[in-house]
Amino acid sequence: MSVFLVDSHCHLDFADFDAERDEIVARAQDKGVGVLVTISTFVSKLPSLIALTERYPSVYASVGTHPQNAGEEPDVATQTLVDLSQGPKIVAIGEAGLEYHYDKAPHDVQAAVFRRHIAAARETQLPLVIHARDADEDMEAILRDEMGKGAFPFVLHCFSSGRRLAEAGVEMGGYVSFSGILAFNRSQDVRAIAADVPVDRLLVETDAPFLAPPPYRGKRNEPAYVRNTAEVLAQVKDVSLEEIATRTSENFFCLFAKVPDPRRPNAA
């Protein structure tokens, strides 16, 4: 039986894909991946993402500054993000958040940049794609503080944090997205968390070119491999691949409401 999947988070603009980008998109489609979202890491590089969305009908993009790059783009205004998000295939804000593992930008700068992205997500009601690594306590504190100012849609992408952050995210109305990390041998804790996330709050992604799942571990990741992660998630939830593909795709279109569902007769 064929399945329909979404890669809710990849970086198709990265140089890792320059030699065969057409083939990579085609391979994803062959595996049933009907929609890909290529995620912004520098606002200044948005034109290259827009070009990809124009080249490939199945590709959409976000706009934002990765927390590792917050020191290089510390002053991008909320209004700038809002204005840029008006593009027809810009469907999310981010990725933004807190990255304490590599620590390439001061924590206060990361937080300030993150809060401006939250404000843009609140104003536009586009989903905020959140990067959180080794920053669970501060992340939860900022999310709770900002939710007090008004709700905004969000996803905790490439989840590898602790159980408390996952539960807090779901409590606040967010989604949790799992990447190839879910399939790593050492990821028992992540699988245990995924088992308990409500099925209506789950997404799958690759974060390609990073974090390829087995049997591609150690190689360049690509959107076609989101199927491998979905297979592991299906095992974790004790359901069929078809069911997890259907549920995660429905969740995606609920959260990323600006993206037309190509399965629907009247999809744009």
C-alpha cells in the first residue's frame, strides 16, 4: 500500500545537495513524500529558499534565524519576519530557539532573537519551528512567559530533549517532531517519550542533510529517508506505517495551515 508522508523540516538549500537536488526531490516523491519544508537558518539567505519553492511545486519554506546564527543576525525585527512571511510559499517562522550545546551565540542574544520570532508567529499565526538543545529549563520558561502574552502555534523540532519539555510543549498546545534520532541505538529515552506523545501532536522530519536514520547512519540524510523515521515511530506507537503516515500528515496540515494538501481535489 502506498503512503503519503511529509518531511516537515529539511535544509534543501544546503550545499550538501547542490550536485543532485533534482534527483533528491524525485527520490522523496518516489517514497511518498508529497510535501517538503526547507527551513530557514539565516533571514538574509531567504531568497535562495524562495527560489527552491519556485523550482519545486512540493517544496515550501520558512523564514527565520537559527539560534547558532543569532549573533550574526541579532537585530532582525519582528515586523521584518512578518513582512517576509507574506510570500505565498513561506509557511512558517523559524527555525529559532536556544542552542546551548554548541554555544555559538550569547544566551541573552539567542533569547532576544527567539522572542522576536515568537512575536512574529503570534501575529501571523504561522507555526514557529523551535530549535531546543541542552536548554530545556530556559526554553520552557520562555514559552510559558510568551504564552501569557497570547497563544502562538509551534513545533518542537528534531526532538531530543527531556520528557518535561515534551509534556510542557504539548500542554501549551504545541507539536513534537521526531527525526532520525528516534531510530538511533542510543535513543531509548527519545523513543519512550515518543510513545507517550499524543498521536494528534506528532510530526516526522529528516533535518536533512543531518541525522540520517539507519541504515544510512553516518551518511548524508535526505528527505526520502523520512519514511525510515516514520517506520520506527509506527513501531513505537504499535500501529501500521500507513496509520502513522496518515496521522502525521494530517497533523502537519493542521499546524502548517498555509500549505495546501495535494491529496485534496481543490488543493492549490
